[in-house]
Amino acid sequence: MSLAEVVIQDGETLEGALRRFKRKVQQEDIIKEIKRHSYYLKPGEKKRVKAALARKRNRKRKPREIE
């Protein structure tokens, strides 16, 4: 896992550098990766969660297909 790094450029404010850092962290999905590794799921539980997310996506997609 790589760490996001931002070098403050000449004349750049701290707020600007912080904004660039936040954008870089979001683009690299670092937060999502940390949340995914923050607790252990058994293989069976992982399958159930994946199936539940697929059902949720399909429910959202159904109304659009009808129109």
C-alpha cells in the first residue's frame, strides 16, 4: 500500500496543499482500502455481503430498465 504524498510548492498556501492531499487520497482509494482491512470477514460472510450488494444494485437498476 502506497502513501499519498504532497510536496508544498513555492508560494502555495497550506490550505491549497491540504486540498491537493485530500484529492489525492480520494483518487487512490486509500480510505476505502483501510476500511476494507479494518476487520476480518470469514469467506462465507464475504460471499453473503457481496451477494447482498449485488441484490441492492439490481434493485436500483430495475426501475431504470422499465422506463
